Amino acid sequence: MTRRTGRALPRPLVLVLVLATLAGLSGCAAGPGSTADAPTTDAPADAAPATLTVFAAASLTEAFDTLAERFEAEHPLIEVVLNSGGSAALAQQIVEGAPADVFASAAEPPMQTVVGAGLADDPVVFATNTLELVVPAGNPADVDGLDDLARPELRIALCDASVPCGAASVTLLGHAGVTAAPDTLESDVKAVLTKVVLGEVDAALVYRTDVIAAGDAVEGIEVPGAASVVNRYPIAAMTDAASPRAAADFVAFVTGADGRAVLDAAGFGAP
């Protein structure tokens, strides 16, 4: 007699196990077109991680740092890389082939350079800005108006006329009939502001947003007539953006309610 070890399974349970085994084998043998191979969810086409390169005017640095952080929080697969500088220089870099997905300029002429090269379409003005006198904390040179920029004994910094803050400075000084005597002309507004913060100059012209950003390190002096010289800031996605959807989403974010709140807090005017 053959001795069995263990207990025999009841007949109904045996039948159930056999059917389950056959069903499993059938699933394993299914062809590539079967539902066994179909994904359980449909991933969006742009679900892969992406880097979004944003060229932005120097005066936008602090605001765009905040906007980039908030945009990344809402788009966790996108990393925003900011490249800040003078708008004219950034536009030239883009025209010469620098890889940019979005361009935000401090004035419309640099943007038109990019649009004219066929690299951007339909820019949107999203902010405005005006100029303000700025001096080191305590105002050691007792500067109180634009006329002081003509005092030869003072150290004066201005933006170069080739960049938006410089072009606006030329216009503002012309309206006031003041011939400034700058000791240095800088390639972007942040470079001018740094000279003031470090006490290297006695006065300068920068955007009011830069005065706000510098906090207690400087003092701002409002200039009569500044409201008539307004810089308009356009933004656009590049036509050859590596991730067109991400670029369009960032532009929409900046020009939307979230962007407006950040820009208002930084001192930028509405379009």
C-alpha cells in the first residue's frame, strides 16, 4: 500500500485550483495586443521631467525667483532655470542661438529684436516700471533731486543708454533739462544698484522696484516726471522652445493672477 503524506484536498477545491491555474496560464500567454499588456493609466505626453530656461531682465530677478519657485511647486516635473541680465544683451544672445524657452524684457525694443528674428510670436506686456533716484542709506551726499546728478563732486552711476533703464534715464533727464555727469555706466540696473549699496557712488537712477528690493541698504527719492517715462515689460515663449507647453504655461502663469500678485508686491505697475 502506498502511504500518502498530508491530506487529500476535497474534489470541489481541486476543481477550483485547476481552473485558476488555467486562467493564469491563459493570461501569461496573451499576445502583445491583449488587455494584459495594456497600461493601467494613460500618462500625459509631457510627463517627462523638463528644464525650462527663462531669459529675464535684471530688474525682474527677485520677482522671477519667486515666480519660478511657485511655478515649480505647481509643476513638479519642471525645473525653471533663470538667466538674468540686460535686456538688450539677452535679446542678442537669443538671436545668436542661446537656448531660451521664454524671454521677459524690461522694454519692448529688445523683444522686437527677438520677434523680428522669427524667434518669438505675440509678446504680451505684463508689467510696467518707472525710475527713482537711489542713494546709500543715510544719504551722505544730501541728494534731493535730479539736479544733483550734474554735480561734478558727486560720484554718479547710470545704466548705459543701450539698455532699457539707461534709455529711460536719458529720456527722463532730457525732460528735466539735466545734463548728468556719470562716473560709471553699467550694463544692467542691478550693477548700478550694487554700486549704491556698496557706497561706491553717491547717487544713481534705478527702477523703483530695485529700490524696494534693496530694502534698508538704500534710500529712494521720488522724481517729478518719472511717471511720464514708463517702461513696458513684454514676455513671450520662444518659437523653438524645447518644451512648448511648459513655456506657454509659464507665460500664462506670469500674466495670470498669481503672477500679478507677485509683481504687485515687488512694486511693478500693471500693464
